[in-house]
Amino acid sequence: MGADHRPFLLHHEVHVRSGQGPWLVLLHGAGGSLNTWKRQVAGLREHYDLLLVDLPGHGGSAGKPGLPDAYSFDLVADLVWDAVDQHTDGPVHLMGVSLGTVIALKMRQRRPDRVRALINAGAILKLSARIKFLAAISLRLARVIGYPAFYRMNARIMLPKKNHRLSRLMFIRESAALTDEEFRKWTAMYRTLDRTLKELFREPDGPPHLVVMGDEDHFFLEPAREYAAGHPNVRLEVFQNCGHVVSIEQARKFNETCINFLTTLGQEKNVLP
């Protein structure tokens, strides 16, 4: 296992089934925490060893001494790998939601030999002109209304419908752990997000990749379709009457879809000559 060569380790939670793997690493989105995955733990831990990570400044990682003064997607990916290395030095499955999907793709880019499969829910794969415009306006407004109000406003923009309410409330509640300084550090990463996504979009085919989207994800569904069309290793599932956070809105169906996907991979591996 890798050495903990950084001044701190991200807070994380493990649910060990056998200790023999395969490990499934779960990455929440901006403003969330590992609590985002509470609807997945009961079903998935019967099949996999689970590692749930609180990203820097979020959940149990909030206020940890030694946090960097600024973040980058490469740095956050490496910090998550540090947590993974405490438990296994073998290949793992990665599961992300929303901005956590960008971290998962960065982790694959940084250590491609360590990723067996990817599952990304509400995947952020490309920024449309509309979302770039809204983000630019919102970030300016955040300086006036404050970062907590900014996050609540954006949660309502991204998750506007009645059936999105549970996801919206969950992320608003969990974002309370972020300080203004952490909001500033994470929103500062937006300056490199478009470039990062373009780089990741052009990455050659890697391990099997399941992308799960809601048909009401009005910002990110079409880029996901484009990504799947250009990457033969990607399987796209679109849930009906569902918004951005499919893992919360339709948790049972999401869990079943993920287990079936990973089980099929295992069966295919077993029949290879």
C-alpha cells in the first residue's frame, strides 16, 4: 500500500465485506459529503468492500489541519488515492456523482492501472455555453450574497422540480459544513474546469464505464450522450422522470443497475480464455 506522504489524510469511511476486494470507492459532489451515499451502502456492501471519501473541506474532512491553500483536480484526485492506498494497492472500481465524476475521471487518468471500472451518476463531462454563462453570473453574485446562499441558489437551478426535492435538500444540508474559505477554493477550481473536461473528454477508451443520467438533467444529459457515442467502452443509462442526482432520486434502481453492470464485468472476465 502507498505511503501517506501528505500532511493529512482525507476523512473516509469503510464497509468491509471480506477485505479481499473488489473495493468500490464512492465520491460525492461539490457541497456534499459521504452521507450522500447512505442509500447505496446497505445494498452495495453485500457485494463489495466500500470506501466512502469526504473530499477536502467537506463533511469529516472539513477543518482538517494541513489543508492546502488552493485545490486542483489533480491534487484532489491524488488525495483520494492516498485514502485508497491505506486499504488496498490493487485495482478498484470508482463511483462518482456530479462533480465527483470529474474526480473519478481524473483518478483514472492519474493511475489508469488501478481502475477496474467506472460508474458515474449525473456525470459532468462538458460545459455548454448556457452553463458557462450561468456559472459566470452566479460566481459574481456569490461575492454579494455569500457562498452558502450561492450554493442554495444553484441547487435550486440544477434541481428545480418537485421530484428533485430530496436531492436538493440533501446537498443544501451537507454544504453547511463548508466554510467561506472552502467555498472560495472550490469555486476557484471552476477556472480550470472547462479545460479539464476537454482534456478528459479526449482521453482514449479506458476500462468499462457506466454513465447513469436522469432525463430531466437539463444541463448535463446531452454531453453525456455525446460522450457515450464517442467512447465504445461507455454504457449510458437514462432514468425517466429523474434529475441530476439519480443515486438519490431513484436509489433502488440505481443500485440494481450498478450491481448488474459490475456483475456482468466479473462474468465476462471469468469466461475470457
